[in-house]
Amino acid sequence: MRAFPITIPGLIEELEALYPARVIGPTQSLESAHRYAGAVELIAELRGRYNASIKKEKSGLDKVL
């Protein structure tokens, strides 16, 4: 088993690798597909919020300097 990521970007990357976006398979139930899609959507939301916070942090530094 791999070590648990100790950084936010590391955790997001790990989750993205575990849950890549995909289409519903022919043998997959609708319930299973919706659950998986929810996980993918949550991970995308985390990535977006993290990227926005980094961008905000960088823009804040430029004003100070």
C-alpha cells in the first residue's frame, strides 16, 4: 500500500488517479454510476477550490510587493 499523501495537492492528485472521469459502462448499474460521478465531481470541486486559493494567494502577494 502506498503512503498517504501529506499535502493537499498530493491528496487531490491521488484522488484524481483513483477516480478518473469516465462514462457509464454497459454492466454498471445507474446507482453505481451516479455514486462514482459524485466522487469525480467532488474531486473536481476540491481541485477548483485549491487552484482558486493558490491564485488568490499569489495575486495578494503581488499587491504587497
